[in-house]
Amino acid sequence: MATGWGSLLQDEQQLEELARQAVDRALAEGVLLRTSQAPSSSHVVSYAPFTLFPSPVPSALLEQAYAVQADFNLLVDAVSQNAVFLEQTLSSTIKRDSFTARLFDIHKQVLKEGIAQTVFLGLNRSDYMFQCNPDGSAALKQIEINTVSASFGGLASRTPAVHRHVLSVLGKTKEAAKILSNNPSKGLAMGIAKAWELYGSAKNIHVIRRRFEDVSEKGSLDQDRRLFMDGQEIAVVYFRDGYMPGHYSLQNWEARLLLERSCAVKCPDIATQLAGTKKVQQELSRVGVLESFLPGQPEAVARLRATFAGLYSLDLGEEGDQAITKAIAAPSCFVLKPQREGGGNNLYGEEMVQALERLKDSEERASYILMEKIEPEPFRNCLLRPGSPARVIQCISELGIFGVYVREGKTLVMNKHVGHLLRTKAIEHADGGVAAGVAVLDNPYPV
């Protein structure tokens, strides 16, 4: 996957000058984040970390990832509507994972009362790495699908101009033209606007930001279960948090239940958030399960299954015992995943072995799944971070494809891919994204 950056990465003086120009362009393009020193202030910002050069991505795998996204949208939507599957799949997990259990309790309460919302909105992101096969070829393998708070659509829309500028400065105009246009924020916004329209709102779209605490104090439902905040009817609720235990107090859980009971369009609704759990991902990889959700669609099933890495249940029993034995015998080949989002939660190597030894005779192991470790081919790039010198290191990338779907009743009104996100990190980091301070923003350079 050579890109021709090799000689450029060896000239330290040129790299420093390029880095200065790249950072200036990033600031001009609005590739910005609040700082860790003042995370709640918009008065102090810095550039979001990014690569100096775009990173190589096989064109065929990029096309494959885009082609399968509508299938993943359909699959997530179908799973979210199958209460029996969700209950059976998560039954062992919720016994030992209190966070997933709380989400599932809300799901059950909503089902018991009757689902009030009739319009459903999915904004998700399916993440992949490029497995390096023994023959040197690369294969697209899914890491996970994010069904709640799928981030960086906005910044990913702004970074192509930065890399085009860097390459243009070097006189590489032909290479600069290969940087793909990318505007996931527009596509995500179109999905929200469509859901708002189908809800029946007649006014211009007015956006407010509120915390769970605000919803608890000032949110209410009328007799038709319409949601109101500060006297305003709410058509669409988009969650920017709510995917980690630390996001919830008792008051916040009550607020989440209030939102879920309403007829407002939730993104995601509680069933869709459960559909994105690691345990559901693992169960979907079993023989015959995809076919049950997508009957009569063998091409879609084949496209989906081609992206699956090996996934293994750790439920008590022979199947789980065998998976644990395999992982302990070859720890470099597996990843231990809890039912968590947000990055930095997975266990690798010796840390994974210690966890499995501790868990192997406990029901708690059912709150994890085991996954084959994806091994991409490393490449060299230069990572730019505020306060750190530019340095050339061995890297690997993770590709995310944003998907949007809108369903009204049983009718799918929208189902599309709307852009991509490439994140790159040093090979020594096993886990973690941009928000976790490990990966940086990037753009695919098709090869």
C-alpha cells in the first residue's frame, strides 16, 4: 500500500515546516476541539489531532465498506424491532452487567406501556480495520457498529481540505485531487430533518441542548405522551451521551425513561441502543441468524458476513469454556470486549489472560464477548498533536462509515450511507479513539 510519502517522511526540516502549515490550515478550516485543561469552555480551543498526510486505504475495501452500509442499517433496524431476540440474546448478560440491565429494564417498561413513537431514526457508524492476510492481501473486518452518539461526523467533514492543502504545498496536485470529498455532517443532519418532518412539526427546526438533569427537572409528557421541555414540544431527541455508566445518576435514569416513554423520535431509541451491544454483534455472527433478519436477501447476508471477524460467546457452558481455553492459549490472537462504548474498554494480551483466569468460573464472564484480533499492515505517517512535536511513527488505521435510516411505522423512508471517518494511531496503542487521546483524525488515500 505504498503512497509515495516515504521520502517526505525522512526530511525532518521539511516535516516541521509542513506541520506548521498544516496546523494553520486546520485552524482555518475549523478542525477544533476544546482543550483538556478547559473541557467545558469554548473560549479556549485548539486544533483536533490529525495526521500530516492522508493514509493508504485499499480502494476496493473502501468501496466494500460503503456498499455494505445500507445492509447494516437494515439489520440494526430489524434487530431493534425484535424484542424476543433482544431478550434471549441479552438474558445472560443482564444478570451480571448492571448497566445493560438498566437499559433493558427501560426497554421492558416501554414495551409494557406500548411504544409511543411512530418515527424511528438511526444515525450509526460501522467501524472496520483492514486485516492483513498471510498472502499479503487485505480484508475488511468489522470491529463494531455504533448505534448511539456516533461521533466525528462534523470534524470528518472539515479535514479533507487540510490534506489537500498539504499535498498542494508539495506540488502534488494530482495526489491532492484523490482526497475524497466527505460531508457526513450534512447527511446526518438530513436524517434528523426527515425525522422531524415526519413527526409532523410545522415550524422551522429549533435546536436546544439539554442535560439529563434538565430533562428530569423541566421535562414532561402530556396525555398523548408528547414530550415538552421548557414549554416547547420536542420532535426529535438526539443523544450525545447516555452510552456509559458514568453518564447516569438515579435522576438521569429517570430522565431517560421519561424520554423513552414519549412519542418524540429518539436517536437512538432504547431498543436500537441495545441492538448495538457487543453481545448482539456476537449473536448475529451465528449461522442462520442474519438470514432470519433479512429473509430473501442472500446478497445482503453475504455482504454482511464477509465483514465479520471471529466472534465467540463466553456464556457458561462448553462453548464459552472452549473460547476461553483458546484465548488463554493464544492471547495475541484475541480481544476481550465488555458491553461498553466510548473506547478504552477492551482487554488485550496478558491483561486479557488475567481477566479470563479470574472470570472463567463466574457468571460475570457472560457480560463479555471474545473477538479475533484484527491485524492490519502498519505504515508510516506523522501524527500532529497540540503540545507535542511532530513525529513519524508506525501506524494503523480504522475506517468508519456513517449510515442514516428513517422508518415511519413499518415503512423505511430513508436508508443510505453519508460519509466516512478515518482514524489513525500508533501501533503500540491497542485500544482507544480520538476522544480517548489515542487516535488522530485522518483521510483515506485510495490505493
